[in-house]
Amino acid sequence: MPWERKEQDAGRRKRAEGAVSVYFIAATAAFVLLNGLLIDFARVAAFRKQAELAAKSGARSVLSSFDPGVYARYGLFIRGGEPANDVFRRTLEGNLEQDGPRTFRFLDARWDGSEVTESRPLASHDVFRRQVLEDMKYKAPIDLTIELLSRFRGVDEAMKETKRTVDVLEKMRKAYDRRQAALEEVLKRQKEAGEKLEKAMAGYVPDPAVSMSGTRPARDVADIADAALMYPDYWTKRMEDEERSRAHGEAVAQWNSRREAAAAEGKPFREPYPAGGAMHTAATNAYASGMAEIASDLPDKLRKAEREAWEALEAAKEALRAAEEANEEMREIAANASDSAEEASGSVGAGAGAGGIGKEASETLRELRQSADELVMDNGFFADYAGELNGQQADASEIAAAAEAFGETAASAPDASGLGVTLRSWAERLQSSGAHYRSRYGSSGSVLKARRDRLDQLNSADKERKRMESEAAVQWESARSLLGGLAAIGGTSADREAFAELTELYESNLAWNEAEDSRTEPVPSRDPSQGRDEAVGAAEGWLSALTEAALNARDTLYFAEYAISRFSISDHAEVMALLAGTGEGATSPERQEAEFILYGLNHPGGNIAAAYGEIFSLRLAIRTMEGLIESRTLGHPLLVLAGALLYAVANAVADIRQLLDSGTVLLSKFLKAETAYSDYLRLFYLLQGGSAGQIARMIAVIERNTGLTLQKAYTYVSGTGRATLRLWFFPGVAGALGKIGQMGGEVAGNRYEAEFTADDAYQ
């Protein structure tokens, strides 16, 4: 039916329209849900960003509350002022949206808790060093350029030349002294060998020699001349007595019997010899006895003397080899000196130009090094001398051989006739050998005299050199006395207590940092030459450190400038008053902080003495350079070295006195720049500064002056706060999403909660 069909169509339309409404409602609900979630997510993101910025602002605000006194005095930052937790919480709260009657708070947030942790105390060496570098990074290079480089420009190259020259001449001096001492030993042993034989021949071999022509009446034999010249007369008398004895033998026998009986009974026997008996018994007996003695003693004594002479001459040869070795060492030193001079001649840079010591002065030092070659002896000298010693040994052997041959003949001469020619021949040979030996090697021998003259010629400058070295030693003791007087100053009891407190503080800081101090107290050498060598070597290091600091040694340079600019330095007038016994102020640690930091000696005068000791060392090095140039006219290289030493020591002592008197001293007579006490301290800090011990002492001084304990003076903060945000839409759904880590926090009830941390530091 039509109407039924219409009703069915209308029902279908109503059902369709109802389905669309449900779908629309569902879609609209999903859209609303999605937008609500997006709004809450946006609010959470904005909330997190705001909270993070608040935490960072809080950390910065905590650090903005620093100790103004420490900063003003030392340029360092440590936490001070209000408690850190209060500053941090106030900053966090200040970053929240403010509530009000007409205020719409898009982020309905609040801070439920906060906490600040402070750490990295200034007592830590790493922290302290970084703050020092930060404080000095703009100022130090300017200070160095203006106050230091302008004063010492050019000296570094001069000191390199000086060190090369002193090293060469000092090595040459030591080798030269060894060589000359060895040659003196050679001559001593050679003379000893001559004396041994000369003494052994005395009384046996006539001096001067006796002619072997003619005869002498037989009697007691005194020497070989008597032995030879009395021999004919001895045999003449002996033959006469034998002839008489044969003619009057019975009477003589009876006389002898009576004489022997009287002697046995101990009675005197005065009966005259029988007429017609032997007349020359006394003379012949004396000759025979003398010949027996000379035949026994002469060979033995001369053989013994020969052995002793050989031993002395072997020792002389050993000494000669030592002298030759020293001479070869000198030759090598001279050769190396020439090489280094050639290299240096092409390497004199800006230091030898304007503002430096000048090319002429540098050339003078190089020529002086090359002049060391003049001290080297020719190898032929040692070969000739060795041959001479061998010849002396041969001459000694010749004498001993002639004495032995003469002794053998003399032993048989009293009982053998016909030996007159032989005796004369050996006596003549022995006299000739003895005269030759005496004339060459005796106490006035020509060979020994020539050697003595040659050695005196080689040592011609030694007397003057020794005089200069002796005067330098006197001046050196004057310097030691001056510096020792400073070191001996005890100060007041309050000063000593203050130094003890500082020492305790710095040792405590070292232990806390688990560091060690490599400090050593400067001890001046007792020998001026050694002190000069140490000074020249140290000066080259100081000035090289200055150049390197200007180029790339940033940390050391900054530390040096910080120490000089932030801590007290002793005043020269006060130190002068101390020496005069009229002042005490300079002995307090408050008046010498920079010196205590540098050297760390715990007695009032020690640090000042150490500083002036090192200044003396540097002045000694600079004056040595001048002295070498000023003394070049002395000619002999070692005389120049001694003259330079005397000049350097005397002028360095005068420099220290002038520095104490006026506070400044000219850098050099070749470099007319005024230098002050603080300039030298800067140099020493550049070479030695920045050690763990020095940082610990710097911290100790700050602690004592401020009354703070830097182990509790913090430079780093870490702030943590817990913030919450009320969620607007569907906290359950947001919470479910939060639990799976999508929102970086937690959802509790209808609020989102998260923790925020920020940290910051002064450096």
C-alpha cells in the first residue's frame, strides 16, 4: 500500500539520521579528548621548560652570592652571603606565574621542595689554578711585555754566549790543571830518580871526576879513584913486606906469638916490631879492607838506587801518560769550541741587535772560546819527554852495570896483581857515567833545569791567575757573609709563630690534596768558580723561561704575575734596616708573602735571603758576561777566565748592596735598563712557579689573612627542586601515558610531578 510504503521509508530515514548523530558525537568526543590531551601535554612541556630555566637561574643566583672581600683582595670567587638553600628557593618561587584575582594561570605550578649541594672547594689545587688563570688571562701578558721583556730584552742571547764560553774555558781550566799537575809529577819523579843515584854515588864516585893518571900512596880507600890509583902502590908495598917477611920470618913469628899471648891475657903489648920485618902492613891492610868494603857496598847501593830510580821513572811515565790524556781532552774541547763558535756566529738573533749586547761583544766571546786552542801542547812534546825518561833509565842502568863490574874487579884486586889497567878503566867508565848522569839529572842537572824552565813557561800566567782567584774567593766570602746575615735574622717571636702557622696550613693543604712539595733551600757554593758555573747555567734557564713564557707558557706566566700582583713583596729599605739592626718589620710574613710562597722557608729571614741569593746568582752571571769582555786584554785564556771571575764576584756583591740601598740596579753596563727587586722575583717565578707546594703556600697565606678555611669555601653548586603542575584534562589518561615514560615525570592524582637539577661554577 502506498501509505505503508511511505511509513517504511520514513523509518529508514530516522534510523539513518540517528546513526549519523552517534558517529558525530563519537567523533566529536574523540576530538575533544585529543585536544584536551594535547593541551595538557603542551602545558607540561611549557612547565618543564620554565622549571628548568628556574633551576638554572637558581644556581646562578646562588653563585651570585660570593665573598666580596676575597674577590677584592685576591680576585677569587667563593660562595658567601646568604645560605644557598634560601637563595635557590627564593629564585625558584620567583619564576612561578603570579596568582591574582584577575589572573589566568595557564601553568598552575608550585615547588614542593628544593636542595642545594655545594662542592669543589677553593682549597683544591685544580680549582685554585683555574681561578688564578681566569683572573690573569687579560692582565698578565700586558704586564710582562711592559715590565719585564722591555728590561731583559737581549740578555738571553748574551747569556747563551757567556755559558758557551765559560763552559769551554772552565773545562779547559780543569783539564789544564790536571795536565800541569801531572807534568809537575813527572818532573818530581824524574828529579827523585836523579837524586837516588846521585846520593848512592856520593862518597864512592868522585864529583868532579878525578884523572886516572898517576898513583896514590896506599891507605884506607875512600872512593873508586883511591881504589884505582892506590892499587900500584899497594902491590909495591905488599911485595916489599912479603920479601921482608920471608927474610925475617922466625923473629916475626915469635913476635906475633908474644903479641897474641898478651892479648889473650888482656895485658898491654908494647914490644916493637922486629927489625927487618914487614913495614907496610897497616897501609896494605887498610887498602885491602877498603877494597873489600867498596867491592861489596858500591854495587849493592847503586843497584838498589837503580831499582828505585826505575820505579820513580816508571811513575813519571804514568804521570806523563796522564798529562798526555789531559792534553788530548783539551784538544777535543778546543775543537768543539771552534765548532760551537762557528754555529753561534750564524745564530745571533735579535738579542744581539738593537737592545742586545751587540755583535762586537758576541764576537769577542766567540773569539775567546776559540783562543782555548792556544793552551794545547804539541804531541811531539810528550814523545820527546818519554824518550828522555827512557834515556834516563838507560843511563841509570849504565851506572849500575859499571859499578858492578868495578866491584867485581875491586873484590879480587887485593889478592891479584896486574889489575891496575882494568881498575882504572872501570873507574874511569864509572866516573864518566856518573858525571854524565849528574850533569843531566842531578840536583843542578841541565835536563831537569830545562824541564823546570819549560814548565815555568807554561805556568807563566798561573801566579797571576791564582792571585785573582784568591781575591775572588775573598769577595765570594763577602757575598756569603751578606746573604748569611739575612738568613740568620730571627725576627720576633710573633714572626716565628706566624711562620709556624703558615707552615702548618700549607702542609695541611698539601696533605689534603695528596700532593708533595719538591722545594729545596738554595745553598750558596763555597767555591766561587763552581758558584759562577751554577749561576751562568741558571741564568740561561731563567731567561729562556722568560722567552718561552712570552710565547707559549701561559700557565707559568699567569701564576708568576698573580703572585707578584696579589701578594706582598719585601721592601729594600726595610731589609737594609734589618741588616743594620734598626728594623724588624720585614721579618713578618705579611711583608714577604711572595717570597714565602716561592721558597717556603719557615724562618723570618730565610725567604728574603733565598731571594737575594738567587738575585746574586743572576747578577753574577750577567757580570761574568761583562767580565769576559772586559778581561779579554789579559791575553792568556785562563787569565781572562780568572779576571772575569774576580770582576763578576766583586760587581755582583756591589749590585746586591746597591739593590738594597736604592731598590734598583742597572741590568748591565751594556744594557742601560733599570731593574727592580720585583723584576727578579718574576723571573724566578717563571722558572719555578706553579708547583704544588707554592699553590699550597698561596692558599695558606689567603687562609691566614682572611680567617677562612678554603676547604669549606665552595666554588660549585648543584641545585635540585621538585615542582608539580595541576592537569586540566583526563589526569587518568595522562597518568597512564606518564607511566610509560612519555612525559619525563609522574602523575599523582590530578597533578604532574617532576624533579629538576641545575649546576654551575665560578670557573
